[in-house]
Amino acid sequence: MKISAIKAFPSRIGASSQLLLKIESDTGYYGWGASGLTSREMAVSGAIDHFRPWLIGKDPRSIGSIWQELYRSQYFEGGRVLAAAQSAIDIALYDLKAKALGIPVYELLGGRQRDWVECFASLPFGNTLQLIERAESLLSAGFTCLRLTYVNEQTMGDAKTTFDPRKNIAAVAKSIVALRQHVGQEPTLGFDYHHRLTTPETVSFLHRMPIGTLDFLEEPIRCEDPKAYATLRQLVDVPFAIGEEFASKWQFLPFLENGLTQFARVDVCNVGGLTESMKVAALAEAHYIDLMPHNPLGPICAAATIHLAAACSNVSWLEEVNTPIQDLGLCDPKIFPLQPRREQNRYPISDTPGLGIEVDEDALANQTFTPIEVPHFKRADGSVTNW
Ligand SMILES: [Mg+2]
């Protein structure tokens, strides 16, 4: 069997952009993958252009060898753009190989270890009333774990958006305390700060809430420096959920080895595909750390992550952004006629050969692509801060 074509589809789907990838073989079997570098799809598509010429003609079943060659057969190893391209290729190879063998992808990863994958619901909110209403809706829909994010919806998409961290931590902490009082002790509550804070701002934020209010905090500060997280880890006691931006097992390593994160937010479409995700899962398992997979893209990311979670023992919750309170259109059934179907707060494990995904290639091919641009946040004095 030989790879005969590699097609990249930078696409606008619903409220976001995605880069989908199709790998075809000379036997007629094909596979789909996706890259996770949202809003920079053209850079990833360019990386795929670099890889395509020497991938054509290779045996698509040699997934591990192709992973090593993609990563190491260039002087400049790794980085987020190349790893995102590599992720899409790796996932597509798993889909293709599993289809050719007539088995679901999880069988290539060691077989299934669970009957379903439980999800947390993403809950964006702008004020306390909205937070409580949306939480009630999600809890009544069957979710037991809610991951909150603060979104000032009036300013989303505005390139001049101002973010004042001190005002924000005061308002958000007050809202979360009110939510915990409202929903009681049973639901699991997390919050994602999208790396917008500094270390002292994070301490102030968490100290404004009683112990037991928040069960985990996602990305309070930027992730480049593990030592900054080591400092922060000593100052607060709420578990961290870090890693959705990491583009290799090596980026996870100091966070896992030194106890700097208590959940591994692996992103199968950014870290290096299923091949690298399984290695991250093994490193995390060695430290009794559960995966909490990042899953913001669409059905291919979701399907690949469900197969990963099916084959790993150490999984907490899979991220779910498509919920009764939020329809971003990322799973458009006209583009994805076959895709994972959530039942309440869980995804059943599909036994369909491959990922269990089908894509309408014609619907993608006819698009004029314009990538999204996320808000460019400034502090009140005009200085740049993270979105
Ligand atoms: Mg996050």
C-alpha cells in the first residue's frame, strides 16, 4: 500500500476555522485528520506542502516510522506549526490503516478500556445571572462537570478589546462563589483563565474563593516557563489543568515530572497526533495524572480523542463545546455526515472501522477560505496582553 495523495482543506466551519486533511492510498482506502492551530491554518497548510513530496509513495501503515521522519528529518525539529501539521497527518494515517484493517482506531492503540468517554461542558458566561442559568441548563442536560470561561460577549471579536485583570478576577471570583452556593457540593467546577493572568493575579483570584469552590483551574498563566508554574504551585492549592498548547511530549515532561499540573490537557491535533498523545498518556499515567483532553475543533478532533480516551486508563473528562447552551456550528452535518454522537454527558465508543468519521469533500473544496482572527486584548494603558 502506498500514499497517493495528501489534500489539505483550510476551512471555515461554523464560528471557527479548521484545517482538515485527507490522505489517499493506491488501494482506495483513505483517512481524515485535522490540525489544531486555529486561526493559523495557512501556516500549517504550508508545512503540509513541505511534507507532501516525500510522503507520497510511502506505506501509510508505517505510522511510527513516518512520525519519527516527520519530526526528525529536518534540522529544525518541532514547533507548533510543524507539530500541528504532523498531528493531522498522523490522525489521518490511523484512520486509513484502521479502515484498511476493518477495525476501529482504538484497536490500534491497545483496545478499548471503557464503555464511554465522559465530558465536561464548556460554559462561557458574562455575568452571575447568566452563569447560574447556563449551569442549571447543563446540569439538567446530564453534565456533572462544568468548565467555566469568562466571555464579555459585547466585545468579542473587537480588536481593541480591553482586559483589566484586577477588575476581572474580582467579578469572576464573585460569580463562581455564587454558582457554588447555588449548585451545591456535588458538581465539579473548573475555570479556564486562558493564560491571561500573572502569578500574583492568580493568587489573588484563588484567595477570593473559599476552599472547595473550584475543583480545577485551567491555564491561569502562560505556559512557556515551567519554573513560573513551580512558583505558582507553591502559592495556591487548587489543581491545575495545563497542556492544550503543548506541541510534543517534551513540553509535557517537566509539568508531569514535577507535579506542576494535576490534569494533562493533551490536544491530539496539536501535540503530534495519536502517536504522541499515547506517549503523553503513558508519561502521565506514570505520575497518576489523568488526561483531560482539549477538544475545541470539530468532529475529527472529537473522534480521534474519543479513540485515544477509549484506549487509555487515565482519563477524566473530554472537553465538549457543543452543548445545549452553545451551538458554534463546528459539527455541521452537511460537512460531517458521519460523526460522534454525544448522549447526555458522554460519548459512546464507536465500533465503526477507522475514526467513525465521514467528510463531504465537495463541501470543503468549494469554500473560499478566510481564517478567523481572535481578539487582540490590551490592558487599559494600551499594553498587549493575551487573549
Ligand atoms: Mg483552555
